[in-house]
Amino acid sequence: MTSIFVSYKYTGEDKKELDKIMRLICDGLKKNNHNPYCTLWDNELQKKGKKELFKTAMNKIDNSDMLLVFLNGNDKSEGMLMEIGYSMAKKKKIVLIVKKDIKNTHLRELIEQVYEFNNLKDLEEVIKKI
């Protein structure tokens, strides 16, 4: 069973839509016998400040086999970029799932395993490959 830290943009996102997408991703990963961790549902963590959130995230990454990055918008996320940089420094396996029409990112060139999607149906199919 692979332990996976799921990285995503939180700030400025529609919380209902984000919840729906993260459930689709995490449920799909569980079906593939993976153990995903998503900060979105860590209620105690969400009550704490940014410093504690990032400290906990880095600890969770340390204890994960892989970082899965979900990118569905052009806006940058400081937290996501920190998680990616930290994972690279720790030589963790990183998988990028990116919406096909996202153009202003260098992550496709920096991350070896990249999957693109157009819609939620595509996203479900991508998750089956992980």
C-alpha cells in the first residue's frame, strides 16, 4: 500500500467543488489500494495557523511514499509550491495531475510523471492509472 500526500490549491477555491474533487481523487486512490492523506478533512489541523499547517504537512510528506499534485487552475499556490519543493529535496516520487488547458506552469517539465485531464470523467480515468 502506497502512502500518498495529496497537494492542492486551497486558498480562493470553491470549497464545495474542492471537496468533491478531493473525494473523487482520494476515493479513487483508495480503490487502487493506496493510502491518501488530504489536509482538507483534517479538522484539527484546519483550526491551527499556517505555520503549524505547514509543519504538519512536511511531517506527513516525510512519512509518505509519494506526493500527488493536483493542479486545475492558473493561480499559484504558495503552499503547494512549498510542498513540491520540499518533496523534491527529500527525493520523494512526485506525480502531477494537471488540467490540460493550464499553460503557465513549469511543473510539467520538472515532474517526471504527469497526467492531464479535461474534466472529472478524465480525472477518474487518470486516478485509475496511479
